[in-house]
Amino acid sequence: MKSFLQILETAKSVIRLESEIIAELSGKLNDDFAKAVELILSSNGRVIVAGVGKSANIASKIVATFNSTGQPAVFLHAADAIHGDLGNIQKNDVVICISKSGNTEEIKYLLPLIKNMSNKIIAICGNKDSYLANQADFLIDATVKKEACPHNLAPTSSTTAQLVLGDALAICLLESKNFTDKDFARFHPGGVLGKKLYLKVSDIIKNNEIPSVESDESIRNVIIEISRKRLGATAVLEKGNLTGIITDGDLRRMLEKGIKIEDVLSKDIMNKTPKSINSTALAIQALKIMEQHNISQLLVVDRENYIGIIHMHDILKEGIA
């Protein structure tokens, strides 16, 4: 059995080799890559990504990346295609075929059928002299010098190369379409990523209490208001207009100074220049402001009207920190 040091060295050698493979890919790119991007952009259809074996697994992941970045795509297993799934390919679709050898029986069987349908074919292939490379309209060279497998057999470096080239296509398409973070949010409404991109301050504060006291309120009433509304702070109003904020930290600092609370009004200890945010702002923006100023609460103000408080804990509960 290998020692820990030997295991780690093997792992490092795999990473080194595959990183070299990836670095070499940029030198293999030519006009066919750019033309492939232009073809997809000009198409009114979808992108069908086909493969067999491990290349099929990579094809499935590329499809997921395309769809998440606004490019409609469908995965097609080459073996299933010749048993009925060929119907997935529609008139205006562009087909990307992925294969290391470019000579598998499934690919040889599938390509003439696709060509008879007049669909354009983009090959991501590791063999420039293969059947797939010669039959494709555009060839993206995925040739690798060696698999990371010590026997040069298990698909490792080759599938990594396919994956990286698929990512390169996806990002080129994304930038060409001026795909924005707002577009990204539409396709990722769930999970932490989606929340960072679409969750607004108004979504968080809608169930919160709205603590407030008048500027001439006693400190006793201030403490009661902060305690009842459970946000660790209260806004201070004067004739309905926002004039400041008092946090539980302000109260502690007052007590540390030995000031008698009977002699103090809310306006005496309030922060007259509180930080605030609009309710339409993203929650992640509110968190950044809090972190920047080392505070836990922000007043929410719309058109100079105080409508509530957002607390850091509310944001942390959403899991977007």
C-alpha cells in the first residue's frame, strides 16, 4: 500500500498534467471555434450536445452550463439517438458531437443521419484524422498528449479538455449575448446563488416589526420598544419624520458612562446620521453595507419614509452570507 506522501504525489502529478493539457488547449483554437460560436448565435434553434461513454457525461454537463447561461440546449446520448431519440433534433438545431477518438460505431452511425437532416455539426474531438473530424462542419481540437491514467487508458485528461472547451463555448456565447447577472438570476431562482441575485430587502423585512419612538421618548420606553420588536434597534421619529436610530449598543454605552436613564431622552443618545437602504435594494447589498460599517442593522427608507429595519441576522438566516 502506498504511503500518504506517495498518494499525495500521485494526486499532484495528475493535477499538474491536466493543468498542462488545459494550458495547451488555447494554442489549438482556430477560426473554427469562432465560426462555431457564430453559428450557434445565428441559429434560431437549440444546441444538441451528443456523446457516448464518458464523453456523454461531459456532454450532459455542457448542456447544463449552456442552459444556465441562457443558451437553450438538449443532451442526446448517441446510442439512444439511433433508437428513437433522433426526433429530439429539430430543423434549426445545431449539433455538437463530443468524442475522443471520433471513430466510435455510434458516432459513425449517427452522423449521416444528422447530415441528411441538414443540421450543422460541430465536433469537439481528440482525433483530427477521425471520421467525426472529417464529417463535421467545424472542428474544435480536443487532442491531448496523455491521459492522467498511468496506463494512458481511463478518460481523464481528455474529458477535462472536452469540459473546458465546452465552458469556453458557453462563456463566449454568454458575452456575445450580453448576458447579465439579472439574466443569470432568472435561471437560478433557487439556492444561495439565486438568493444573492434576486432576494430584496423588502422580501426580508415584510414580516418584521417596525420599531419606532418619538424623539422626546424616555429611555425606559426606548428599551421596551427595542425589546418588543426584537430587532436590536429602533428608529427615532419627530412628527413622523425620521431623525435617527438607537441600537442596543447605544444603550449599553450610555449605561457604561454612568448616565442616569431618568435624565435622558431618546434624542439625547440617538445616532443622527444612521445608515439606510432602499427596500428595492438586494439583500446582499444591505449585508455589504453592514460589514463595511461594522453594524448589525440598517434602516429601510423609501422616498424619505421610514418603513422598517433589516437586521444582519435576517440575512444570515437566508444563507447568503
